[in-house]
Amino acid sequence: MTSEDKAAGRVLLPPTIEPRSYAIQIVPDFNSFIFQGTEQITVNVITATSIVQLHAKDLYVSSASFTASGGDGKALEAVEINMHLKNTVVTLVFPSDLPVGTGGTLSISFQGTINNQMAGFYRSQVDEKSDEAGSFTNRCSVT
């Protein structure tokens, strides 16, 4: 299978950073079907870049920062956050390149909708005639 075959119909992210682990916290509001979230992604910086792209279907990213491992502990705040709804990608723009060869942590704050589309964090009803929600679940996968 060629790389073109693998990419068919998918949005592939640039290989500038490599995620190593994820820590995600979600605080749902089951009445409004909205959730707030934070995420810390431990990454290795492969190529010098000031631009980081992530998949973010139906999420609104409100802030993002990068903290280099072993550095002074200062977070580099994203100066731009651009949502690309059609491609379900968010682009984080930092004021300078992230340091190559060092690990670090991307910290992101976001908001989303608990949808009924069986994508991301979603809800399903046991009985459509009832007001009862049924269940809430998530489907998160590495893409």
C-alpha cells in the first residue's frame, strides 16, 4: 500500500512533532450538552516549526501553549489559533520555532458539544420518545 493510498480521503498532519502521550480532562454539562476540556500532549519536536496542526473535530480551541522539557519552565503561548472546519484541523501558531530534539508538552484548552453523531464525545438515547439521555460515551483514536 502506497502512502497515497493511506492518505486517500484523510487529512494527514505534517510530521513536525510526534505525540508520545495524552492526558485529557473533560468536564461535561449534561443539561446543555456542552463540555469544557484540557489536554496535555507530551511530544518530541522532529523538525523546527512554529506551526503545529492537530485534528480537532467539532472542538473550539481557546488557548494553547508549549513548554519544553528541561527548559526554564516558561510556556510559549500560541499567538494564533486557526480552526479549519472542513478538514477538522486546528493550526496553532507560536511566536518562534519549537526547539528540535527536545521533548515538551502542548497544553490546550477547548470546548465542544456532546453530539449525537457517534463521533468524539457523544450521547445516545435509549428511547427517542423519552427525554432521558440514555448514555454518554467517547470515541477517541489516534489518527
